[in-house]
Amino acid sequence: MRLPDAPWRHWEGMGVLLDALGADEGGARFVGGAVRDALLELEVQDVDIATVHAPEETARRIDAAGLKAVPTGIKHGTVTAVLPGKRTIEVTTLRRDVATDGRHAEVEYTDDWKEDAARRDFTINALSADPVTGEIFDYFGGLDDLAARRVRFIGEPLNRIAEDHLRILRFFRFHARFGEGAPDAESLGACIARANDLMALSRERIADELLKMLALDDPAPTMALMIERGVLQPVLPEIVTAGPLERLIARENLFRHSSFRWNDALNSHPLRRLAALLPPDPETARAIAARLKLSKAQRQRLAIAAARMPGDTATPRALAFRPGIESAVDRLLLCPTNDIVVGRALETLAANPPPERFPLKGADLIALGVEPGPEVSRLLGELREAWIAEDFPGEDRVREMAQAKISGS
């Protein structure tokens, strides 16, 4: 089998890089996801190259060819080559594991392509290809697994998980993306047996892997399997059912191509999907977001989404003004009511979004006779709430409301 031709193989500067690495003499190969995705006729975004050259020699060759070499991970054997247009390719020296502890690996360089391939997690990720001839190198049955849409660990699954505990979550993510039918039984059994190993991982790594999985087209069946078999229990015991996620994905698909799609807010989003898996309680969502070390913005969005309630569909414009369009759409899509009611709320929001800002400022109230100080802030807050309650009337009406407030105070 040969690697199919594809635009990424002809990126500007790719030929210069391959020549510098001696690809025509077997000094470099395409490896990993680019090979896998090309064989599946998927779009390739990231390209990795493995080489027999030591990282310092790799950097020297890249610089000598007129490209830029960045030592992004040179102590682990990786040099990033910057092609014209600032496109980047990671070039990594062939390696073999010397010691692992479930989180990190100590490696040595090698010139053995099979040894390097054996370090990878799944057979479909261990494929490599000659950049010149397109010849595929498959040491562990990856081509057969790719054809069967089967995700399978290289070698003994329990050993591969012991090397890096994150491979448990990666197994399920790759099955959700590439797998068909039931997961590989031996690999699944090992993940279930070693689920407690997830507790040794940093929460950032868990969050990153989980959000990547939730960004896939339809992770719900795989997520349901993980919940059923207790895989998430050690680190996310609050997730007990995938039912709300299944309903959310169905609703996303229903509305994604609707006539009221006014921006990208209706696109699927992993944080919204995570919110679907969590109880509808903002405090619980904040606690989980903190545990997963999410960013401040991510924590806020997750908590707002978790505050969803049936009444959200009755006031979509007010909902969108307070937390913003994205969070309003999150709440509406997660709303525990029927699709027709949600659709009407989204139509209302698309046809008539709320204003961007309250039309009055503190200076306006002072000009109307309010003494500078705390009273200005108090009145602004009251007027803003009354303005929202009246469905955002124009500035003239707001000034009337202000006059009435001032006169009555």
C-alpha cells in the first residue's frame, strides 16, 4: 500500500525540508496521525516527521537548508521546522523508552524504526510512510485495524497503560473518532481494570483529553460506555449518565443548519457538552471546573450553562444580554423542554438580539440631578433591571424611567 497524494505533501518548503533530512536515503519518514488520516482520506492539519538524525544534527540541517529550526522539545528529541507561511512541522529523532512511570518516559535515541513505532499507543498510530515513494511501513497490524475501524493497543494493553495512564482516555477518544462497532475487547478490559490509574494524572491532562473527545462529532455512545463501565468514576464521579449529552447532540444537529443560524454560536462546543454531562447546578460545575484546572473563562461558561432552567426559553433576549450570546445559546440548547419551544426562542434571539449595552451612564444620572456617589450606582442597577424587564426599550423611555425614579426617591 502507498500513501495517497495529498495537498499537505506539497506544502511550500516541504521538499526542502525532506531533502535536508535525507528522505531520499531513508533518513526521514512521515509518521503518526498524518499517515493514518491520509489513508482514511481525512483532511490533514498537522504533520509529524521522524528522522534518524540526532536533534542537534536535525536543527543544523534545517537551518542550513534556509528554514528555521526551533528547539521546542530538543531534550526529548523534537525540533520544530518552520516552513514558509509560518507552517510548522515537528521533526523527532527515533527513540525507544528506557523507563516510564505512568506520566513521563525516559528515552534513548535509536536508529531502529520498529523500536520507535513500538513506543506509540495504538496500531493505527504506528504507521509510517516513505515521503519519496509513499511506501507504508506497518509493524503491528495497523493497516488491518484501520480497515476494520478498530482501535487496538500495540502489544500488551496493561503494559501500555502502565507506561502512560492517559492512554486510557485516549483509547476511548480514538474509538469515538475512528472506531466502529464494539471496542477491542482486550483493550477495553485493560482500560476498565486500570481506571483508578487516572487518579495519578494531572487534572489538566484529563481535562484536555476529555474536551478533545467531547469536540468530536458524536462522542455520546462512547461516553455512555465509559460511564457504564465506571471508567470516569475515579476522577469525575458526578458524571452518571450520557442521556443529556445524547439529547444535546441531537438538538445541535437539528438546529445547526436552521434558517436562524446567525453566527457560530450554534456550533457544537465541548464545554457545552461537558455541562450536559453534569448536574444542572452551577456550584457543582464550578467545583468540577476548578478540579479540572479550567481557565477562568471556561469555568464561567460551564457554571452559566449548568444554571439552565425551563424558564430560559421565555426570556431569550434577557438571557443573551446578561451572560452573552454564546452562554445564552448554551442554556437554550440545554434547556429541559421540547425542541419546538427551544427553536422559537432561538428564532427570537436571532431575529432580534439584545442591545450591546445599557443606554445610560452614571454621568447621565448626575446630569439629571443625582448626587455623585453610591446612589448613582444603585439607581443605574435598578434602571438596568427595569430596562431588561421591559424588553430593552429605547433611550427616550429609559430617560423617562430615570426621571420617574429620581422624582420618587
